[in-house]
Amino acid sequence: MDEEYDVIVLGTGLKECILSGLLSVDGLKLWKRFRGSDKPPANLGLSRDYNVDMIPKFMMANGTLVRTLIHTDVTKYLSFKAVDGSYVFNKGKIHKVPATDMEALRSPLMGLFEKRRARKFFIYVQDYDENNPTTHEGLDLTRVTTKELISKYGLDDNTIDFIGHALALHRDDRYLYEPALDTVKRMKLYSESLARFQGGSPYIYPLYGLGELPQAFARLSAVYGGTYMLNKPECKVEFDLEGKACGVASDGETARCKKVVCDPSYLPNKVRKVGKVARAIAIMSHPIPNTDESHSAQVILPQKQLGRKSDMYLFCCSYSHNVAPKGKFIAFVSTEAETDRPELELKPGIDLLGPVDELFFETYDRSEPVNEPSLDNCFISTSYDASTHFESTVMDVLSMYTMITGKSLDLSVDLSAASAAEEY
């Protein structure tokens, strides 16, 4: 480790890999982590057949993350499969998320007259072209709030709820009082991603789980001359007399560098706690009930439907994505923790899973950097939120890229470079 590097990236999480995945553990490690030395029951199958992403998130098929993966050319090392279903919890039941004017007409989420109003709104969004004023209907969406735009169509609170949280993927209701352009763009992205594979959802997911991403980036890094050092114990960032990061020490050796990229755990004195995520992990022998037997699905439970301040998310994947043995499903329930009792707080989501073979609970703190990278050469990512999609995560990645390089990333790429199978 006597060489000097321009940038040292600590960690193999997704953000760190893109700027150089998510940490993935197999079934045996999952069991040991939560149950200690107890032996897993035989009915769960072999531990090597499980690939459990501890922070699971789906990718929007036309989204920024997919564009970023294509830009880095890492997609040549990955295989994706379309996710079966996208659902929303509304009035005590799970419903498929309507994303187009025709789906709105068929959706049981709304009554007859509400469907007509919603259809008109969806047509407006589908036809909207930021560069073509004739599609704007006289509205400047950089000034008009989302609430003002939606009120023009007379939609009720339940309809607004699934549009804002399950289509536009907002995590709270602040978006209602912000310019409507962002929400319209988010809805168009959802619709375009859904249309891309003509499946039941706008999402894709790597075969064998997100743990494939670190491996794919390791291969790509080797092609371009990067160096990966694995299983290094107790990596510690070193600083010079001016307080600038100048290297990383591990196992008695130091690698010198000009910049360090890492997650909050490496530099706890340069971050602040901004929240906590509560999560339940379930191993099941069936899909989530009322999701059309989907082998992979996301269900969003908007905050108002639960009387909470933050949304709750259900994530389900299975043997169809090669993350579990034949006949087994892995489900996650996650939310921004509002109490110190995750088992009770996550109950509304857990109740939707049906019978489970095994259930694990965990919480982790969310942190964000408070340092000034121009002064200390430390570029620290923000902790992952509770959402089960990547739309918020990748924004942090792009912001960090610009801070590190001083450039904006051009993501005008050929999306066909990342294809996904719908069935195997």
C-alpha cells in the first residue's frame, strides 16, 4: 500500500461503488446476525441459496440509476429481471397502481366520476412537454404548486395520496406546496418506465440481488486500472496537519490519497443523526397476498392511510430473481422510525404479508454529513432512507460526483443497454 491514489473509496455500498451495490449478506450470515449460534431450520433450505440485500431497493427502468449504470458501462456484467407488480395501500386494501389514463378508468381505487377526473389529469401529464408551451394549458409548472395543479382537476384526497406517494414516489406531503413540475416529471418517469417492458411495474432488479453490483464494479474497475482491496480490517482515515484527508490506514499499512469517499460510519465525527429506519425482514413460502401472485413487488403505504408522519414500504423478491431457494420469498417492511418499538410500528405492513416462516427486526440510524469537503477532502454519503426504490439514493450519488469532480454527469445514454427479462 505504498502507492498514492487520487481518490480512495471506503466501503462497497451502492453509492461508494458508483463513485468508484449495496452490502449483501447470504442466508447463513443473516441467520447468525439475528439469531446467534442457533441453527437455521431445515425447511428454509440451504443458506447458499439466499442472497438477502439488507437495504433492498428496486430500480426504475428508465430512471437515473439505470442511466448511471449504463454510463459507467457496468451493465455488461449484470443481468436484470422486470419486477412483477407495483401496488399501493388505500382504504385498508392493496391495489395496483394505475399509471395511465386507461388504467385509471379500470382501477377500483376510484369511483366512476373520480375516474373521469383522474383520467383527464393523467392525459395532461402524459401529453405535457416541458419544451412545448402548447401542452401546458397556460400553466407555468415552475410556479404553480402541485396542490394548485391537482385542485384544477378536482381530485379527492385518496386519489392525491396514491398519485403523490405511489406514482411520484414522494416520501411526505411537502411536495404539495412545491412547484408541480417535479411531480409531473416523476409521474412521466413512472409511466415511461412501466411502458418500457410492458410488465406489471416500472421497476427492474438484478438477478441474484443487489450484491451483484459490488462484484460488477470490481470487474469494471480492474479493466480501467483500479485497485480493490478486500477484507481490510479497521480502515481509518488519516489527516495531515491542515486537517485534510491524506490517506487510509489498515493493518499497519497506509495508502496515500488526495480525496476520500465513504459512508457515515467511517467518519462519525463529521456527520449528524437525522433519523432512524425501522425494518422487518421476513422469509415466506408465498407471495404477498392480494398482489396477483407477484413473485416480486413493491407496496407503498402512504402516511395518511396509516395515520403516520412517514410512508411505509413493502418489498418482496423471490427465487424468480435467484435470491432464495425454490418456493421461498423474502419480504421487507420498512419505514422511518417514529417510536422505539419497531415490532409495533411495522405491524400494519407485517399484517399484509400473511403467514411468515421467519421474521427478523432491526433499526439503524440515518446520518448526513456536516463537513465541508473543500476543507477536509472528505466526501461522505448520506445514509439510506426507508424507501424501497432508488430515486432518492441516486440524487445523493450525482451530487457527490459533482462535488468530487466539479463536473455534472451527462446521462443522455442509450437505455437499451440495460435490458430486463420478464420471464424465465
